[in-house]
Amino acid sequence: MKDDSPTCKKGFDDPFGTEHPRDTNIQIALSVALGFGAFLAFCFLRPRWKGLYAARKKQSDRATALPELPDGFFGWILPLWRVTEEQVLASAGLDAYVYLAFFKMAMKFLSVTLFFALVVIKPVHDRYPDKDVKGKIPSNSTEFIAGLIHAPERIEVRSEWRQVLNMPVEYSSDYLWMYLVFAYLFTGLAMYLIVSETRRIIEIRQEYLGSQTTITDRTVRLSGIPLELRSEDKIKEIVEGLEIGKVETVMLCKNWKELDSRMVERIAVLRKLEEAWTVHLGNRRVERSLETLPIVQPPPPGPEIGESDERENSNLLHDIDRDPDHVIPYARQRPTTRIWYGRFKLRYRNVDAIDYYEEKLRRLDEQIRALRKKEFEPTPLAFVTMDSVASAQMAIQAVLDPSPLQLLANNSPAPSDVVWPNTYLPRSKRMLRAWSITVFIGVLTVLWTILLVPVAGALNTCSIHEVWPSLAELLDSHPNLQSIVNTQLPTLALTLLNVAVPYFYDWLANLQGMISQGDVELSVISKNFFFTFFNFFVIFTALGTASGVVDMFERFGDSLKDTSSIANALANSLQKLLLFYVDFIILQGLGLFPLRLMEFGSLTLYPINLMGAKTPRDYAELVQPPVFSYGFYLPQTILIFIICMVYSVLRSSWMVLLSGLAYFMIGHFVHKYQLLYAMDHRQHSTGKGWMMICDRVVVGLVMFQLTTAGQLALKQAYKRSVLIIPLVIATLWFSYVYSRTYRPLMKFIALRSLRRSEHSDLGRGPQEEMYSPERRHIPRPRASLTIDEAREIGLRFINPSLIMPLDNVWIADKNARSGHSSAVPSTNGENGA
């Protein structure tokens, strides 16, 4: 049925609308309509909902130095555009600065390549159109001859093939030198931009980190500590014996698993108790602040509770164990909860929820206090804080012990960035988790391919003809609907998949046992890029199509019989996928970036979370700034840049380059607003993501060169194709030299940078005075601190479970517990670390 349908006759060899520009026009119209509507909605909501769209500006001390954006409908655009790189660095830190620097580098590259594409490449391709039989004869010669002989019912197709055979081949290969020239030119341009941007980032990074003195910069993460040295005093003695500086503190990690488990259980019980009190009060007097979390919430009215009062609470759990029928009478209705008891916990009883959870909370507090006094088993990991940044850097950049895998010194994460449960996870278990999850992701890659291609292929009118003929006939009679199904739905399906999979990979990355959340974030970037690059680019290019699934497998299987046809299929698929990638980039840039600016996800989830919110803590958490995850946004951005590079010299390359340039311009503006004003970004990797970006850009360069060589070979320009090989070798050599030259400076702080630091004011406020490590203990104005220094005020390397205040419920009704023996305590937060 598919062969007889007009849809499949048109789309059989043109599944992505190569011959029908109408499809791209529809994509542009839909994306512009979606994006412009979201942008107008954002302009309307921004001044009316500053708790969401200016959350970081309102709650971050460093963001207060940013200029206030006017409340006018479009008046905020120019002030945001005028925010300088220095302000970005001072307000958002190195990670945000590096992220936005990649957008600027991409815009520079695409601007130059687009210029040559419009001035040289497009006119040359227009002057020398493909007059050979490419695209008109089936890619497999066996299929072509068999069609001539065994397809008498397809007279019109046979006639077309015969016309192609009789057509004289007027083919000129002189213009193919253009491919070789621009392959070298664009590769050189990319290398120049990588080196120049890296040099600039290194200079700023060294000056920025060298000019500050944080506890993170002065701390060494010491791993592989032998059993005989696992004590704070011995570690201090060993490190000071190296004569590289004095040790201020040593935090030897221990097996705090039992304590951490009790703290997690306590937080869950505390939330249930707050919910029980809120239900009991009937939500009548829940005085909530929609701007802050409990850690900064003013104490609610009412007397405070002391430790002696806690011990006078009713022994409800003890009474329940003795007499399940025991229920405390109350004058008014109180919430109840179901508890299970007896053999195998098969019996249950409804008891007073408030008393039950209060008693459970009291018992947990007693256990936690006892555990905090307990001596835990030490682990081979410690955080050693030195008296100066120079001492810490000398320790990190040196080999401390002659024995392998002993006393390994590495950069330390920030105290708030440490994943403490993983500090006491044995190294063998961490390695097992890391490798098993890596293998699992490799298996998932194959599974994604098996699932991804058929799903995308089903979104095509040719496939619909086989399973739902009546719907296919309806689509045939409406060209615009047919175009949407053929070209827009596959891009939308892949976009939704690219949104969903990163959350799963983020969950997997958190299971690998990494010590810091910054390492987890970098791992998420790597995993998500591998998914998007392999499944979305390599697999689609290899299979030659993202729709028409039935015919796709048949043609790809036949092509494997003839190795010469494989190169033909790959080259043809690149050209056929051009408009598909154009549609995808347009949808991401024009359509979805404004939705990100509007924070569509937060807007959608807000009413759902609002309906489920009961306690003041729930309401406060509703208005916290959304977290900006580099692992979710960066991989797709790198992939789009690689796609633009691969298509930069091919026919109609200007379409990809123009849509890519628009994508990066809009993306830079959107992410600049989010990073500075709207969203919180907790990563503390000090710009290390830049090396990951450059490594993957080099992979894109190699793909671009191989694609160009394949195109030349396809057009029988074999000598020019061979001349690409030195370029590939030079690119790989560049990657090796680049890594050895610049990676250490993106990982460590140079000692000379520390000596220059007292003269630097980079990343500081306007009130900064000369500051050196010797004056570290002299208090300074908060406005003069860098964002890292301000973030780490009062922090130290210690497990929060050891010092976290054991606060009670957070409710705001001063008469909430009238008639009860306990009063409502004030709360100062749950994170005292």
C-alpha cells in the first residue's frame, strides 16, 4: 500500500523534505509562533512574578551587585545585554562564565563560516549543480537492475529510471577543490578559537582563583591513607613533615552510615509531624513566607522548647508497644496515623499522629546525640586544610608517597559540594559502581537505538499507510498536515526524548559514588553528550533516515552486501538529513529557548506542587530558584555546534549555519538571564567543564573532516579525499598537544598566580582592598568577596550530620499547641554546616 500512495511516492527518497521547502517553512512558522508567544508571556509575567523570574537576584547577595532590570515590557532587554563579562564573573562565578564563553566562541565560528557559505560555497554549488545520477538511482545497483526487470507494475518509475540512464552525465569536478580548501580553513579557524578562548579563560581563571583565599582553595583531598596513619594527628604530622606549609585542620572521614541514616529518617519524621500539625490547624493560620527557606525563616511566635521539655513528652511509642489500644483523648479532632504491630506486622491501629511523630522524633534525637559521641571507624580519605593556598597547591601538584595508590593529593571540592555518604564508601565499591554503570550505559545505548529509530520511523505517513490507511489518506489530502507529520513530529519526539533521558542519566551518575556534586555534574555532561551524539547523530546518519522505518531496514540491510554502497548511503543520508537538522535546530532555538526563559517546567509544576503544599516549609520550597544544571543543557548545545561544523561545506550548508547562529545568539541571551537573575547554579568545578567542551569540539572536527573526505570520495575526487588524511592526523596531534599544554592550568592554580593575587581585583566588588593570605583572618566587607568566598563563609569540612541542629517543627501559629505539654520551638534551619 505504501508504494501506491502519493505520499510515499513523494517521500520515499525524500523523507525529510529535501525537495519540499514547505516543510521547513512550516517548522519556522510553528517555532516562531511558539517562541514568540512564550517570549511575550515572559515579558508579561516577569515584573509580576519576581519571586520566580528574579529569584536569584532577590536571594543571592552576589546578585545584588547586578543592575536592576526595568519592569517595562521590553525595557529589560538592553540592560541585560549591557551586563559585562566582569559582572558575570563577579556575580555568577567561573562555571557560568565558561558556559557563556562557549556560546560566544560558537557565534564567532558560525559567523565566519556563514559568511563564506553565502559568499563562496553557495554560489559555487549553484554554479555546479549535481547533474549526475545521485539521488535518482537507488543506492544499491542490484536493487536498481532488479527494479527494471521485476517491477512491470511500476511503469512510471521504470520510465524515470530509463530517463536517468539516457541522461548525459555533465559533471565537473573542478569546484571540488573548494571542499578541501574550506576543510583546512574551517579546521584552522576552530583550532584558533579554541586556543585563543582557552588562553583567555586560563588567564581569567588563574587571576580569579589566585586572588581569593577560600577554605576550598586551601584544602587538599587526601586519599589512599594507610591504616597506620588513619588519625588526625598522624596525618598532620606527615603533611607538615613534607615542609610545604602548616596544617590548620584535618577532617578524617569515618563510617558515619548509621548516623546519616538516622538523620535522613529524622527529616522524614519531622516533615510528617509538620504536616500533622498543619492538618490539625486546618490551614487556618499557616503564616508562610514565599521568599525564603526555613534556614532563614524568622522564628514563629511562641515559647521555645528546651531539652528538659523534650524529655517530658509522652511515651506514646512505649505505651503502644505495651497496649495497642492506648489512645490519648483530646477535646478536638486531631489527625491520626496507622501503625502496624504484632507478628509479621499484620495488625494495625490508628493512633494520634502528632503524639506519635513527636515521640518518634524525640527517640531519634536521643539516638543521634548518642551517635555523635560515638567513635566511628576511620576511612582512607581526609580533607587537610593548609594555612595558605600555595601550600595546598604544592601538595596537590606533587607526589607525596613512593608507594602506589597511597597518600594521593587532589583538589578538594567545596564543603557544601561534598557528597558525604560517598566519603565512607570503600574504593572497591566506588570502582565497581562506576564501571558497572558505565557498562550499563553502553548497553542502554543499543537499547535506545532499538527503541528510538522505530518510534521516529512510525511518525511518517508511509508507515501510517501500513497500520492506519484511513488516517494516511486524510493526511494525503492535507499537505500541511502531511508535512507536519513527516518532518515536525520526528523532531518533537526526539526533543522530548532528549529532555527525559538526562534525568535518568543524572540519577545514574549520582549512584556512581563520586565524592563531590561537581564531579557528578561533569559526569552527567559526559553521559548525556554520549547519548545525544551517538543516538541522535551517528545512528541516524548511519541508518540514513529517521522515518520510513520499514523501508529503512530493508535498504540498510541490502546496502551491507556492497561495501561501496555504504559510503554512498552515508553521504546521501547526510544530505537528506540536512533539513531534518535544520528543523531540529530551529525548533530548539526559536521555539524552545523562549519556553526555557519562561521556565515552562516550573510554571507547569507550580500549581501541582501548590495543591500538595501544606506546611510553611512546603510553601517556602515552592519559590526557591530553579537549579540550573549544566549537564542538562550543555550536551545538546555541543551537539548542535558539531552538526553545524559537519555541514559547513556541504550543499545548502548556509541553512544549517544560519539556524545554528540564531540558536547560539538566542541561547546566549536566555542563559545569561537565567544564570544571573533567575536560576541557582550550585556547581563548584571552577570552570573545568571547558576542557570537556573543547575535547568534544575536537571530536566534531574529526567528524567534519571525515564527512568532507567522504563527500569527495563519493564524487570520485579520490586524490583530494586522500589529502584530508593529513588534516585528520594534524587535528589528533593538536588534541594531544592542547591537552598536555592547557589541561594542567585548567586543573591547578599556578604558584605565580598566587604571588600576583594581592594586586588583583578580578571578580570582586568595588570596595576591594589589597588582600593577601597573611591577612586572611581580617574581616572584610561582604561586597568585596568573590562569589566563592561569599559562598563559603562559615563553612568547614565536617559532615553536617555531626553538627546539624536538631530543630523541631516549623509552624507559625503561636497557639498551635495550646493545652499540650510541649510548646512550638523556634527553628534556625537544618543545615548548620
